[in-house]
Amino acid sequence: MSKNLPPLCVDLDGTLVATDTLWESVLVLLKNNPLFIFMLPIWLWSGRAYLKAKLAQQVSLNVQLLPYRENVLDFLRHEQGIRGRKLILATAAHESIAEAIAKHLGIFEEIIASDAQTNMKGTRKRDELLQRFQSFDYMGDSKADLPIFKAARQAYLVAASPSLRKQVECPTDRLFPTPRIGYLGWLRLLRVHQWVKNTLLFVPLLLSHQFLSVELLIASALAFISFCFASSAGYVLNDLLDLPADRGHSTKRFRPFAAGQIPIQCGPPLFTLLVIAGLGVAMQGLSLGFAGLLSLYLLLTLSYSFFIKSKLVLDVIVLAGLYTLRIFAGGIAIGVGISSWLLVFSMFIFMSLAFLKRYIELLQLSDQQKGIQHRSYIVDDIDMIASFGPVSGYLAVLVFSLYIYSDNVKILYQAPFILYLVCPFLVYWITRLWFLARRRQMLDDPVLFALKDQTSWVVIGFIILFMALAKFIVE
């Protein structure tokens, strides 16, 4: 170690990693056993140090996948390797987490961390550092570090807010800024592009041939808005619970929570706000029946995130059910009865797309992996999925062809026989999607792919044309 340089003490949460390991531990705990949510207040009542110790007993973080700040790591490696600086990991995180991270990085000579009795934060951390070292430099990111910054010889600020920078005198060469996420990052977190799936709520309005009614159009629009809030709440929760899996994925690791662009502690209040907003629109602008279906959607989404997504085949059925529920809810919103034919058709067609999503995920696995992380599928299942998926789609076409014989069709359409022309186009569309997936020419989400695919829009155009001809041409 260089005798001319004091040790550099480095904070962990928000400084070395762009996340909070306490919240990470809570999320892993709730993912493994949601009932522990009732134990958290009890543990916290005994103090934050006790809470961290109990969490450390229950869960173990995968420190290799944490979102480390690369610019900070590069600087620390230079200080330790080139300049011979002694590095100290000084954190309020539990000592088990600090030890695991220090072992993983291999650049820290000592750790100072919390245990079951002491929460190593703020003035407590400052006093510990002053007791151990005559002089030290400190690297941190929050106002809780202000007492330590004042006691340190030099301060290094990481991702510091403007107000913190004003309170700590710090030259620019000791600043480690991070790019601001901006509104686009929040939109990505809410998965605004996924809202297009909620257009299924307009299907009952279109099929009832009442789309010129302003009153019904407004009701469908309110239903769409409420489901957008609810679906975004589901995506926020899913991203919180899937942090380790997302960080190990080639593309999902760039999601705002997984990459540390948005603090994960923002997740729970944002989830709550979105749920309240969705239910508020449903109850104030629509009916209690619709609000009940929206609540069922939220319940299924919660169940899927915590439990169902890891269950073989059941996850596909529930995904298809969530799409079908949107159509049913759209009918309730405008007071239009939904044909059982439509519900069965949508269930089969969306089961095909859900199987297709799993098929794509399995295709993308490397040769070393044996299954989708936190799922029940393995690579050997790919042939089975490739069988079930297209068959589900073809069953949807069969249901549609049988629907043409129903009494409802005779009432709504002047020339029902024209609807038979829809069937070959559906068969072509389904078959083409599976061929493209097999050739690895499709994105992760088949629904979004279809919405961006020109050929899919041509097929939709022909289907609309045939339905219009069946409606207005007299036999």
C-alpha cells in the first residue's frame, strides 16, 4: 500500500452498485414466500440492524448479477492496482452481503458492515472509520453520508444530487455522475408499448357493430385506460420480482430496475398508485361489474408473478386467459353480451401465441443452459411446445369455422358464407409465425411482433374486408 495515500472507504448501496441491497433482499424474500410480508414490520420494529440480519438468514443475493457502476469499479481498480491504495468496503448493508461482494470483486482489504446489533450508517459509520483510521477518503452517494464526508480528508461523490453537491466541496475529478433516466425510462418501466394489447377491450364494440355510438366508445376508452394502469402495475411488480433472472438475460438486463436506472424502492409505491388509478377509473367511470373483472385481472397478474409463471403449461393457460379476460371485460364495459364462441376462439389463439413465446425463449438458450430460469421448461420440451402451439392456433380456426353456423352470425351478417374466407388467412398467419420463430426471425413477444409485422396487417386487412362484405352483401 502506498504510504502517501490514506485508505479509500467505499459505500455500497447507490455507490458501488446502482441499487439497494436491503430492498433487493426484501424482494427475494417475498418472491420465495409472500407470507413473509407480515414478518417484515415485526423485524423492523426491533431496528434496521435486526431486520437486515433476519433477511440475511432467509435469503442470499446473487452478487455476481448486481448492477455495479463500471466507472466506479474502473477507478477503484486503478487506485488499488496502480496506485496501491487500500480499499475499505464501508456499508450499512449486512456483513454477509458485504463479504460476498468483497470476495467477488477481490479489491477490498477490509469490510465495515452492519450486524445484528449495529446499523453501520451515518454517524455510526463515521465514528467507526475515525476509530480505525487517522485519515481516510470516502466515496458515497447520499445525504446520509454527510457526517462521513465532513470527517473525511477527501470526498468522492457518485450519482450525487445537485443539493448534495452543494453541501460537499468536491472537485469535478472526484465526481462520478450517472446519466439521468428521464421520462423515457419511466415509460419503458411502465411498458407503454404493451398497452396495445389492451385494444382487445374494443373487440366487443367492433363485433357488435355499434362502434359509431359515442357513449359506448367513451366507455370502451375508459376501460382501455383502466386496464393500461392495471397492466403497467403488473409489469412493475413482475420486474421487481424478476430482478435476478432479468439481469442474467441478454436483453432484459437493460430494463430500468434490473440496470439500476430507477431505484427499486420506487417500485412498491408506483405499483400501489397504478392499482388505485386503474380501480378508480373503473369504479367512477364504469360499473362495479367491470371493476370486479379488473380486480380479477390484477389478482391473476399477482398470482402469475408470484407463483404461476413457474408452473408447467399452467402459465400458458393463464396468459391466454388474461388476454381473453380483456375481451370479456370490454363487453361488460359497454353492456354487450360476449359470445362463448368468441371467448373459446380467443383462448385457443392466445394459447398458441403463449406457447410461441415459450418456444422462442427456449430457442434462444445457450447450449450450456438447460431451461428457462424460474420456469418449468427445459430445452428437451421444445418439440412438445412446437406441437401444442400450432395445434392450439388451428383449433381456434376450427372454432371460428363452427361459429359461422351459429344463430348470432345469421343475425349480424347478410352473407355469412363469406366469413369462410377468413379461415385460410388465419391458418396462413398462424403457420407463418411459427415458421419465423423456428428461423429465429421473431422478437421475444409474438403479439408485439405481429403488431409491427406488415404481413400481419395485410392479413388483418383482408379479414376486415371479408367481415364487411359479409355484413353488407345480400345473398
